[in-house]
Amino acid sequence: MVDRTANPAAEESREAELLDDHFTWRTIRTTYIVPFLEEVDERANLSGSWTPSDTADERADKRVKGLLPDTVNARRLAVNGTPSHISSHFSGAPIRRALGRMGTVENSTVAREKWNSASDFVPAGVISWYAERLHFTIGDSTRKFLIVHVDVDPGGDIEGFLVRSKHGGTPDAPSALNEILRIIQPQITLRGDGGVFTVDAKSRDGLASRFTVSTVTMAVPTGPGKPPSIRFLEDYEYWGDTTDLRWSYFFATHQAHDRRLPPDSKTFSKNGFLDKTGAYSVRVEPFGTAIVFTDSVPEAWWDQLRILGASVNPFVELAVLSYWQHTCLEYFTNEMAKQAHPSASGDHVALSASLEELRKFGDDYFFFRNCIWFDSVPNQPVWTAYLRKLQESLGDREALTRLAADYEDWTSHLGTRVALEDSKRKSLNETQIKTYSGIAAFAGIAFAFVTLLVEPASASAPYWGVGISASLLAAVATVSTVFHRKKRNL
């Protein structure tokens, strides 16, 4: 972790902000979730390296800091005692296992790494940052996710900084996230619309069109009054008299003023919010979550310390889980389409090959349903509501329903093909039995007939009967076999 505030003077400066008589954003932390393919080249990076996170809750060692100044924490804790931080076990063992939080597990489908570097590089507008990397495997596919946590300088141009970081910057105003990516994963960068782009030409089209950066932004305000106006939404009439709704939307989307604007409607302005249960509001948009804390409720700082002081942030953990589920659903939808699609010649795949593919698909699909797809957090209604909101924002709950229906239909279709093949085979066997019975009867008649034609007293009569009967039997069998082959191929 690279930190610009590791000195008492900086801490006192940040504490002084609490005493200002005007509104300020005390702290803003954005976590960027950046997906990319396993096939991206791993180039040597001299500025640092990725190392395994050997313990379940190691997360950046002890370098993780809360979003409140340490001096404020100490003062409040001395007066009020220690609040109960959200436990790293909040999600239960199955979800922790799906996210690689169970330590080293044999045959695990997820691996978690942390970035280690002696470099003290910090982009402009950033107070500190640290990064993790996750490898997820499903079926024959592997995905990687970079998790980049950035503490933003609240005294700068917050709007411009967040827009540039997610949507790409300019030579004069670079994207802080792109600058960090050049250090930790130089093979990838961002497009102008928040999409992930790779410098590897052979994968360029796939990466450029499929993956989007997701964000989780937490903001802690201080001082009386309301936050200033958002530039690209300041003329909206139906988003309330205050700017709270505008800022929640901006923190969730990092939307730029020249991008597609949301509808100017009262209904849309309040979309995406969870029911408020503490001293913060949560808004979920596709590929983005905003958590805005408030000081307007009693003991608001308690929730701030409880959530922001935890080593494992539930909002980030569940956002990563949701994005991994989303990626899995895309994978299975694509695999199902490939199975149902005819071959290049226009013929359908042979039944035996289709059944084998279905078996492999079913093994991976049931692993996904039991070990990756969770839509609730046991005994945690707040986090359950948040996870379901994430899934709804990406359309994943509907996608799972469609996938289950498609899987059932395809299984039924192959079952029908198996039944038809069995019926054809049974009919063919019955026909063959009748044919061979007729051939045997014909051979017996031929034997008797030939025996009568040949001099009965002749010693060769039986041999003539057997020979002619066998020849007739072979001729009829050959004709019958050719006929049935042609019939079966129709």
C-alpha cells in the first residue's frame, strides 16, 4: 500500500476538516473491479510482484486503514468504547470459500493474490492505494479480477477525478486507475466508456467488447449543509431540492457530463436505493454502488467505524461475488448456445458427443448453482438485500431463470433424441429377427427342394442341398443388410 498520510501532521490536517464550518467530503474511497481474461500475457514487472494471500483474511496485511482519521478514532473510542466491527466471517463459509477467503484449499477454483512493491508511486489526486488479484475458474474458462482500492483526495476535483479514472483520461489529465494498471497489470488499460482493453492484439476484440469496470464508492461527509451541485445534473428539475440524490447517482456511476444522461424524473432519481437501516444510504446501478454516510442521525460515527474500519468490506466482497456470478452466467449461456448450434456442415452433432457435452456442462452448472450462485447471506438481511440488488441491476436473476429453462429444454430435447434412437433400434432389431426367420425358413424349403431334385440314392444329394441352401441364404442376407442400411440412413 502506498500512503501519503503516514505522518502526524497529515492526520491533524484531516482532523481539522471535521471542525470546518462548511460542507466537505472528509473521505472518499473507490474500489475498482477490473475483469480480464486468463489469456492476457503475464509480462515481467520490475516494480513489484503478485504473491499468494496464504491466509483467509490477510487482505493487504495490516496496512488497511479505516476511512476516518486515526486521531478521531482514538478520541471516540476512548469515550465510547470499541464498536463491533463487521466480522470477516459475515458471509458464512460457502461464500467465503467462493471468494478465496478460506486460506489454501486443495482443488480450489479460486486463488487470491496481493500486490507487493517497494515503489512509493501515488497518482495525482490519490492519498493511498493497494491492490488484489483473484483467479476464478469455471469449466474450461478462467477469469481474473483486479481489485484496486483507492483513497481519493477529497480536496481536489472529485467529479473530474472519478470520471477520468473509470472512463479514461487525457495526456494532460491522465486516469489514476490507468496509471496504477500500468504498474500492476501493464497488459490492460481502459477504454473511454469504462470498458477493459488489452494491448495484446490477438485478444483485443474480445476484451474490448465484453468487460466493464465495476466500482464501489464510499463517501463520508462532514460539516453542515449539503454537498455542492453536480455539474452535469445541476439543471435537473425532478431530482429533489437537495443534491443528495445527484451525488449518490454520480458515486454509483462515475458518469461524465458528456455521456448518456439519466432521465430527469422523480421515479428514476430514487431508483436503486436499498431501504436505509443505518447512518448511510446505498444506491446500486449497473456496475456501480454508492455508499454515502451521514452525520444527521444519532451516533452516526458508530456505523462509520463499524463498516469502514473492518478489514474485509462487505460491500466490496459481495460486489466481487456478484460480478463473478455475472461472468459465470455469460459463460454458461455461451456454452449452451454452442451445444445447440449445428456444425459447420449444417448437421447436428452426433448424439453420443452431445450427451458427453451435456454431462460436462451439467457438472459445471451444478457446481455453479451450489458453490458460486448465492442470493442470500445467512442471518444477514441487510447484506442479502444488497446482494440481490446487485444481481437485479445486472439482470442476473432473470438470466439464471432463462439458463435453467434452457438447460431443462436441452436436456429434454436430447432425451427425446435418445428415445427416438432407442425406438429405431428396437424396430430395426424386430425387422431383422423377422427377416432372419424368413431366411431360415426359405433355406429349409430350398434344402428339401434340392434334395428331391437330385437322385435320392445319390451320395451327393445332401451336399447339393446344403450348398445351394447356403448360397441362397447368403444372397438373401446380403440384400436384406443393404436394404436396412439404406433405410436407417434416410
